[in-house]
Amino acid sequence: RLYDRISDCWNRPISSKPGARIDVIKRTSDDGNKSYKLHLDKTRNCLNLGSYNYLGFADDWDNTCGDNVRKGLQQWRGSCFSSSIE
């Protein structure tokens, strides 16, 4: 019951890439936030405070760090591994 009342604080649908600013789709609820009606034609541009994009690379990584990433991969190569305990 508590989750329904406060779920409007997170789980927001967005209609843009997760950059420093995002476009959040407006929504309404008629049943105490148990379900939502999305208004896909209405968005609000917001400051993004909760994303994995804390370094800003999702905006346009090709312009921010793409050259350095490519050079680094050419020089040091990438790999994936885990310990034998996993």
C-alpha cells in the first residue's frame, strides 16, 4: 500500500537518452497510483539526478571519449573473465 502511494517519486518513463537532462513523459492516475495513464505527447525536460550516466558519456560518447576508447582498445585490448569461485 505504501509503495502505491509513493511510487510516483521514481519509475518515471522517459522519452530521451539518459543524458544530463532527460524528457520525462507526463502521466496521471485516477486510482491512487495503482495504474497510470501516460500522456505520450506531453513531456517535461528535467535534470537527470538518478542515472548510470554519471560521467556524461551517454549524451554522445563519440564526441566525449570515443577516440580515447578506441585508442585504448587498440593498445591494451579488452577481455572478460571472472574468478573460479563464481
